[in-house]
Amino acid sequence: MFFSYQHRIQNCSRIPIYNYISHENNISWGKYMSLVPLGFHMPLQKSIWYYSYFIVPYEYLFRLLNFIYHTLPACLMDFLYLLIGKKMVYRKAYRKTEKVLLRMAYFGTREWNFGNENVRRLIEESKKFEFSNENMDFDLNNIVWEEYFRNYIPGIKRHFFKENCDDAENLVATYQW
């Protein structure tokens, strides 16, 4: 059975939306970028290339800076690795990084405001149940961002990049921002 556009709009307006966000325990891009290194098993300071980042509003400027700061150094490192008989890994890693950054750009270069009234209501309702605080703490105000990032980056590497996290210490130098 086919429904009219108006019928679909009316039905969608009855579906509750749960925006899982926190206004009180929010994180800025600056703090986000300062916490990213916590997700690596070995401090970034031990790598030969120090990470830095720029948030730029234009894709052409991003591509230029990406070429200067990522592509050229990655090609140089891969060439050096080739000379000493090691596997070239840097260019491949930076291509992955570039892909992620381009996907995130739209969201990261704009300001977003979302309401989370339904989640707040759900948190208040869940407090009535004995199990809620111990087993189902889903209040974002309780997130410790430092601990979050210690798990976040390895999770991205494992599930998005399909990498074995056991090799994280060996790959840390390939994921500089």
C-alpha cells in the first residue's frame, strides 16, 4: 500500500528522536584534537614526525596543506623505507587520514545545535529503576573524555581501518594528524 507524502510526514512526527548529546559536558574541536593522542599506545612525542592540525574553511586550502604536511612527508618516508628494505606504509596511512578528514569536514567546520530533551527525560525515568545507575549509565555528563579517547582511537583503527590493534605500537607513527 502506498502512502501519501503528507501521511508519511505525519507518522514521522510521532517518532521520538533521541539526540545523544550533552550541553554540559560538551567537547570543542580544540579539546578533541588535544585528546586524540591519548588513543595511541605509545606517546606521539616518540615518533619522528610531530602532529599538528589546522582547521581551514576551504577545500582547496585543505588539499594544499594536506599535500605539504601529509603527502610529501609520507612519500619521503616511504622512499626511505624502500631504500632500507622496509614495507612502505606512510602514504597509505595518510590517504586513510585524508579520507576521514574530508568526510568529517562538513560537520567539523559548522556549528550544530541539537536538543536532547527526550534523552534527559529517559535518564530521569531510568533513575526509578535499581539497575539503571550501575549497569546502564548512559548520561553523557558522566563521560570522562580522557578515558573515552584512550578507547576511541583504537576502536577507529580496528573497526574503520580494519587494523589489528595489537600492532598499534608499531603503527603509531603512521597516524599523525
